Amino acid sequence: MIDPAGFALAEEVEDLRDAAARFARDVLAPAARDHERAGRWPEAVQAVVGGFGDDLDRCHARVVLLETLAAGDAGGLPAVDRPGPAGGAVEACPDRSLAAAATDAVLLAAGGGEAPERVAWAPGWPPRRRAWVSSGDRLRLVEAAGEPEPVEALAFAASGGVSLDLAAARVLGDWALPVGGGLAVRGRARLWAAAVAVGVGQAAFDATVAYTTERVVFGKPVAHHQANAFDLAALATGIHGARLAVRDAAASFDAGDPAAGFWATEAWAEAIDAAVAMSEAGIQLLGGHGFLVDHLAEKRFREARMLGLLFGGRDAALDDLAGTVLDVPDPWLGA
């Protein structure tokens, strides 16, 4: 849990973070490009990452773990971390036995109105057929029709990708969400993406600082020119603020706060903004090198951008936040 006086980590969470940081630095980061080319993390890497999450039911500890691993290589996390973004749907499922058996659900396809007919990208290997769908005022667990079809993995190339046909999907479970329940489910999914975004943004920041303090222009390191130094200082503040927002939102879920979905959605917006800004600055300050695969700057830019497109993207998040602030009905639960 978080110490509310200082946001200090509990000792066991610090130990988890330190072990994950060593693994991210020594194993994930050096092989990030190899993982992308292979379209997956090796079995041994999957096993270690999965082991970090064993019996890890506290939301706060999980976001610390996700952030730390993502700083090494976020590319395979959507496929390895189960249930990952679908965790909120699993928790909201009243049939606990079914929820436990469906923790390999590929994603939370959140949206208003009717369920999507096809999910164009979902983490692949091994191909999954089940998906949690939050549609209107319902929560459904569905099994896609036919076999998953391989597709381009988009930004998270080390996760593989599949396309699922939901138009003729078999409904395995169908439950009504309580008032406000949709925001809690979506908030957990967004918090997963926010934690990964903080790790991606931190990695981009660290790499940019390392490069700009070594690269000399006009007689001094790039980072020591005032404009660049001011930019880096502002970006560091943004990443730190996003980290605190994410951990605070996670603590609110652990405490059973009914407003946790709102805080998580706010944290998602802040984390995405910080990660995108940092990854863009990384490309800019590295000059032409930032666009080349020789550096990981372009990879982190792709990942930060895609995290901001998940679960309805910014418009859906702002709808949720505005509806809560203005005390209007949740637009995703129907008027």
C-alpha cells in the first residue's frame, strides 16, 4: 500500500520493484529489438515476467511492477500480463468461477452502443478466442467465431497480434453493470495502460538525458543549453506527476473507493500526455537519430501513441470525466 503521508512504497513492493528493475535492465532492454523481430518474448522471459505477478492482487503493487518492466521493454507486456487490461472486467464478473477460468481474456473492448463486430488487434501468442466486452450497460464474456487470424501487431510488436470475429461470437456470460460500474471497469483498463505509459515515458526520458549529456554542440553538451535544459526539467516534472497520479489511483482501487474509476481515468490522461511528450522530445533531441531503429526512441514513440488510443482513446476518457464532473448520466451506460 501507499503511505499517504509520503507516497512511500511498502518494503515488499520496493523489493519487487528492485528485482523487476534488474530484470528489465539486464534482460528486457538489451533484447528489445530481437523481441520485436521475433514477434514475441522468449518462453523463459515470459515465465519470469509471469512469475513476478504470481498472487499479486493489490492494484498498487501491480502498477509499480508494470511501470518498472515497461521501462525495459513494453513490447510484450500486453500478451504476457494476464488478465492485464481485462482485470477490471474479471473483477466485475459476478460469476467468480467463470471469471477465474477466463483470466486469459485478450482485452477489454469498451464502447458505447453495440459491441464491435471485429477486434482488429489483440495480443496474440498463443492465440486467444475470448474477450471481455463492455457495451452499453452490459458486461459480456464472448468467444469469437472461428479461429483467430494473425494481424500486424502495431506498436507492441513483441506481443504478436490476432483479429477476432465478434459478429457471430458465442456469449459465455452476460451481466448488467451497476450504475457507475462501467467507469470502474474502464478505469482499471486505463490504469493498466497508464502504468505502462509511465514506464515508457521514463525510459524515453532516461535515454534522452544520457544522449544529450554526452553529445557536445557548440562547445558544451546539448542538455546544458538553456532551452533544452528547461524542456528536460519540465518533462521530468510531468513524468513524476503522472507516476504519483497512477499510484494514487491504484491505491484508491485497493481501498475500495467508489470514485477509483474517475481517478484512474484522470491518471491515464496525465500519463499518456507525459509519455507522448517525452517520446516526442526524445526524437527531437536525438535529431535524425531518433527516427532510426538504431535507437529505441522511435519504438517508445509508437508505444506511447498506441497506449493513448486504447479503450476509446482520449474522447471516451474525456466523456467519462466530464460526465462525472458535471453530474450527468454515464454516456457509456446509456441515457
